[in-house]
Amino acid sequence: MQIHDIERLQARLPDYPGILARERFFNSAVLIPLVLKDEEIYVLFQKRANHIRQGGEVCFPGGQHDPELDADYRETAIRETIEELGVEREQISIIGRLDLFLAPQGVTIEPFVGMLNITDVHELSIDANEVERVFLLPMSYFETTPPQEYHVRVEVQPSYIDEQGKKQILLPVRELGLPERYAQPWGGKHYRVLVYLTPEETVWGMTAAIIYELVQKLHL
């Protein structure tokens, strides 16, 4: 690198920071669908079909960002909502977004908030290959019901024992001359897990964290 390369480097540096090596994450977007029913705002949730990834869990409509199909993450949220709920684009009105959610599993979620122009879930034509059922809960429930809070331990595993009982080394610490302490699991940080035991289903994990953040925005 020469001194004249500084200007070229400066031109390529981002004006606003993003996520380093984001292409290595599972990048996704969801829509938090709000429904006006009987003069009250409800939140629409869906329960994933049992045979797909994270089957049987409650989530918001959404999925992986596809750069070939989606101009941005907003379009990802809209496209996935249309596919999963069987609604028309004109029935979705995006009103804003929450901050990006970064999960320790290497997942990023861009949460968007939108009004869904329906009066009842029976108007939906859900994709049974992905969605088992949908349900509504009043936003007031989450405003008046604090979630239960738990913690799990997240740590780095430089090696593991496979199904045949053999040790598989992911990071050859000794061969690389790294400090010996990294040959054993390290980190061990506690990661907060929120749980809502609702009248419909248990809402927990990333979905609970997102709805909790939405409630906080209402009461800032």
C-alpha cells in the first residue's frame, strides 16, 4: 500500500457502519402485522408448520433475504408475508421499522411494522406448507403483561464429539500457536431469553424480543 492508495481506500469506506462480513450471516426480515379489529389494534402471529425448520414455533411472517428477488429488506418482509399469509401487496402498509436484531446464532433480522388490511384471520389463505395456524392477540396484552425472563449460556466450542464418538477439532489451537486457553470452550456469556405465556401459544425467543422492543417504543 502506497500513500496514493489512501484516497481510494477513503472512497470505499462506508459513510455509515454496517455489519462486518454480513454475507456470512443468515440475513432475514420479518413483518410485525398489526390488525385493526373492533377499534383495537391486534398483533398477528403465525405458528410454523411442524415439518419445517423451527417447526411448531410462533413467529412473524418473514424469511431469508434474497438479493435476486428483493431490492431491500423491506421487500423481503413484504414478499414473505404475501407468500405465507396469502394477502395482496395492497393490503400491507409499512409504517416503520425497529432496529436490526442480531442473534448469537449468526442470524440477523430486520423487523418492519405494518398495518394488515384485514378484519379477521379467516380472510387469509395461509400457505399450509409453512404455516400451521395464525392468531391475533391484542397489543394491550403485551403492554400490560411483562414477559418472563430467562438466560441461556452461550460459549465458543473449538471442538466437539461427533456421532461416532470421535473428537472433531474446529480450531487447531496448538498447531496455530494460539494461547492454550482457547483449546477449551470459552466465552460462556449469558444470553437473555424472553417468554410470553399467552392465551393462544407460547411466544418466546427472537419473536418475543421483537414484540417487547415494539412495546418499549410505545412507552418511550
